[in-house]
Amino acid sequence: MADLRLVVSEAATNAVEAQGAVGARDRIVVRCQVAEARVLVEVIDHGPGFDPDAVPDLPDVETPERLRHESGLGVALMERIPDEVNVESGSDGTTVRLVIRST
């Protein structure tokens, strides 16, 4: 559950920052669904959107370069931790879907 908390926190933080960047006052939506040994969480914002393919890869934790990154790791973490991740982003906002299966 700590992993789920981390990735949802990262997605929510990114949503708050994205909406703040354009002064959007809409609510950020966080939905959670628990069913059949999996948890699905959606975080939906109304920010400017971004290109998920343009996000740089997270440096390996064993390299000194990793120590230079204090922020901006949210998307990279969201790509590594959940069992499934789907990011849909456009000029009207971003929807992040995260799935973690129980083992």
C-alpha cells in the first residue's frame, strides 16, 4: 500500500501544479475502485496537459546522477511502480490511471 500511496501522491501533486500553472479553479478528481485483487486509481486534472513520451527516464538509483533529482520524478515513478499505468493528456487536462494488483 505504501507504493500506491506514493504514486497517487505524485499524480495528485502533478495535478495541483498543472492546474496552478494555468490558474484553473476546477476540482481535481481522484477516484478509487477496489475489485478482484486490484486497485484502480484515477487522477483527473484540468491543467494544460503534457507529452508523456517527452518525460525523461528516471536515473538508476545506484548512480550519483540520481542524487541531483529532488523533484520531477512523479511520472517516472508512476511508470515503474504500478502494474499498469495509462496517461491521457491534452490541452484540456490529464487523466492518470494507475492499477496495482494484490499478490
